[in-house]
Amino acid sequence: MADYDYDVLVIGAGPGGYVAAIRAAQLGLKTACAEGRATLGGTCLNVGCIPSKALLHASEYFDAAANGAMASMGIKVKPELDLDTMQGQRKDAVKGLTGGIEFLFKKNKVDWLKGYAQFQDAHTVEVDGKTYSAKNIVIATGSSVTPLPGVEIDNAKGVVVDSTGALELSSVPKKMVVIGGGVIGLELGSVWRRLGAEVTVVEFLDQLLPGMDMDVRKEAAKIFKKQGMTLKLGTKVTGVEVKGKKAKVSVEPAKGGDAETIDADVVLVAIGRRPDVDGLGLDKIGLELNQRGQIETDHDFATKVDGVWAIGDVIPGPMLAHKAEDEGLAVAENIAGMTGIVNHDVIPGVVYTQPEFAGVGLTEEAAKERGAVKVGKFPMLANSRAKTNHEPDGFVKVIADAETDRVLGVWCIASVAGTMIAQAAQAMEFGATSEDIAYTCHAHPTHSEAIKEAAMAVTGKPIHI
Ligand code: FAD
Ligand code: NAI
């Protein structure tokens, strides 16, 4: 071991990389983490999960005051938007949390190598002109925005932006066009709609939120329309023309038909993200990418190159912070000779709009491809807490194996669906049947009771509908 500077060197300090580095250090391994950004925490803490949630949270309050939701509960206010302060609290949230990771690195004696790392060989990287060697190197370089051919993103100008630009707008656009009806488009589109923008979402597919259960996707379209978004589903963007501070977005039906143009002050391009391996020098270690530009690993997160591991957005699977974190824990434990496992069948996904959309496990469509299923559904309208809180939208859906009753998937639309889905994930990790959930005592009155009732509905016996 003495031949190497480190036992473990992690490249990238996002939720995958920083967790891997801290866990490796906790396990007694001499650890370094290379990160080129000025602050730790990766996409998630700097320009992703955290700043987007800061704006979603604040804009939700504004919307509740502006749209009459507060007045309906006897709170009469006329909100006035102070966007500088709102953006200030977003920056504070990011600063606090990224600083927190720096503190944790110091506490756990993880060396932060400041700069972008490039492989020299499988055990050596160069960072800012210096070389460092390690017995194990973990690639956790994350992902970046997928560009739309022919459409130039210029966050500084603020007309055609990606998610980072859309978080930093200094005024509320009058008209915003969102290209892509996925998670980013709906979350950030919701932020600016709540603050007063007219938002049009252009989605290539026939429904929003690909990957989610079809019932959820159809309901999402109804809910976002009701909230005032214009949805152009089954529509493709053929070009964006920018003149000064305005843009014209040309669209046409995906299956062919009449073209039209939509005026916009801001165009958000949110058509997905792709693995970030630029400048890593993978050719120097003979590591090839798959057809989707991802690094393939085995079950233990080892790549084909001895001593080189990979986790997070840069490998296959959902591009989610908690998936990256769990892989970070597992890879460090595997390097330390323990058994680190991630169950990729049980990774929850949440869209943090209002209501929230959440799911874990199989969609009904995917479950049916594997065999016969039983499905139980329960509307939030019949849940006492949601009804009392004036939150009628949504439902819970539990999908179970028709023969064994084992839960295969749970889908939720509710104000707190992101919190509710945790119990479903836990139940599935423990191999629960729908009957197990139905006979678990849930506190009353809580939104979570809707999960119990949906589980009861699998065998046809909910109480409240
Ligand atoms: P990243 O977080 O992308 O971190 C990789 C880091 O590696 C970066 O800091 C980069 O600078 C660094 N790096 C790259 N190359 C090198 C190199 N050669 N040398 C040194 N450093 C390098 N996920 C959720 O689960 N929940 C959410 O609410 C959520 N919201 C999101 C909102 C937005 C707007 C976006 C864009 C993403 C969101 N995500 C969310 C996705 C989440 O951010 C990612 O899945 C997660 O950050 C992936 O973690 P990672 O560690 O793999 O990579
Ligand atoms: P996405 O994959 O969620 O959605 C992209 C959408 O764009 C899809 O619906 C796709 O059909 C559509 N699309 C693709 N090309 C198009 C075109 N030319 N014209 C119109 N529509 C087109 O990707 P998104 O929203 O960019 O998010 C990227 C990643 O970040 C996701 O994988 C997601 O997991 C992660 N993320 C997670 C969040 C969360 O967990 N709450 C929040 C934000 C991002």
C-alpha cells in the first residue's frame, strides 16, 4: 500500500463522490476527492436538487398567497414578490450545504484535491498540474445537460437557458417556453408559473414524465393544465430563433402536421442529461463507454479496468442523487472488503411540484409484462387529512403480484408524496405483501393512510370509498 499516495481517490464531489469519499475515510482508508468546482456537492447541491427545491418551496408560498389558497383558510394577504430576496435564500441554502460537505471532509480527513482530474494510468491522475496515485480510483463525475441540436444555450444572456440558467433568472419572464416535459421542465416551469410567467411546455412524447406509471402521467397532464400551464404534447421543437431579449420557438406535431411559432422571453431546454466524462482521459486507461455514453460496471461498481470503479449519473440507472449516494456507500464498502449492495429495483423517484408525484418499483405496464397483477387505488380526495388541508388532487396506487401478493410498485400523487413513498420503498425492501401494508397501523389523520387504503383496495376492501 505504501506505493500509493492514497488508498482511494474519488473523482467528483457530487452526492455519489462525496459520500463514497466520506465512507471510505470512515472505514479507515486514506482518501482524497478531486473536484473542479469552487464548492463541493456536485450538481445536486450547487445547481440541482437543493437550489431547485429552495425556489419550489418559496414559490409555493407565493402561489398560495396569490391564488386564493390562503384566503380560503381565512388568511387574507396580497403578496408582493421580492425576487432578490427569494434568490438570496436559494444561494444561502446552497452555501450552507456545500460548506457543510467541506466541514465533513475536514472532519473525516478527506483531502480535497482542487481541480479537474485526468487519468495518466489506472492508478494515477493529474489534478491542476500535480499527479496523485491511488490503489483505487472511483469515477463519480456525474452528468451535464443534453444539448438540443441547433439550439444554443446562453445562461449569461438569459433567453435560451438550461436548468442552471433557469434557477438564476433575475426577473420573472412574461412568457416561458419549456422544451421537455420531464422532471426539470415541470419543476422549474412550476416555479416561474407560480411567480407569474405564462408557461408552455413542449413535450415530444404523448404524455409528460416518461418512466412513471401511465395513470400518473395522464393525471399529471390534467393537474398541470388545471394549474394554468399550456401543454403541447406529441410536439417537437424544430428551431429557436433569438432576437435581442426575445425568442421564437418553432414547433410542429411529432407525427407531422402544421408548424407554428411560440413567442418567449425565456426558453428552458430540459430534454435530459448525459454522463460527463469529458477530459477524464478514459482512453489512457482503455475504458470504453456503452452506446449511451455511460461507464458500465459490475454489481460491485467495478469497471473492466482493475482498480477503477464508477458510480452515480455516469453509470446506467436513474440519474438521482439518492441512487448516487447509495452507490457511493456501497462502492466504498466494497473497496474496504465489505459487501456493499444497492437494490436498483427499489429506487424511489419524486417530482417536487405541488402536488408531488412519486413512485417506486414497477409501473403497472411493466408489471403486467412480467405476469398477472392486482391493483388497488385510493383517491386523496377520500383521505381525511388531504381533504381537510384543501389538497384534493391525486391518488395512491399499489401494484401487487396476483399470485403472491408481493408489492411490485407503488405510485403516489399527493402534497407530500415524496415523504409518503419512503414507507412503500421500505415495505418493498422487506418483501412486503399488500396485505402487510393493509394491516399495518397508520397514524390518523395522515396522508399516509391513503397508502394503507390503496393496499386494502388491492383485495377490494378499503373503508373510505
Ligand atoms: P454530480 O452531482 O453531477 O457531481 C459530479 C461532480 O464531478 C461535479 O461537481 C463535477 O464538477 C465533478 N467533476 C466532473 N468531472 C470531473 C473531473 N474530471 N475532475 C474532478 N471533478 C469532476 N436528483 C434527485 O434525486 N432529487 C432532486 O430533487 C433532483 N433535482 C435536480 C434538479 C436539477 C435542476 C438537476 C440538474 C438535477 C437534479 N437531480 C435531482 C439529479 C441529481 O442532481 C443527480 O442525479 C446527482 O447530482 C448525481 O450525482 P453524482 O455524484 O453522480 O454527480
Ligand atoms: P427527463 O428525462 O426527465 O425529461 C426530458 C423530457 O424531454 C422527456 O419527457 C423527453 O421525452 C423530452 N424530450 C426529449 N427531447 C425532446 C425534444 N427534442 N423536444 C421536446 N421534448 C423532448 O430529463 P430532465 O427533465 O432534463 O432531467 C434530467 C435528469 O435530472 C432526469 O434524469 C432526472 O432524473 C434528474 N432530475 C431529477 C429531479 C428529481 O428527482 N426531482 C429533478 C430534476 C432533475
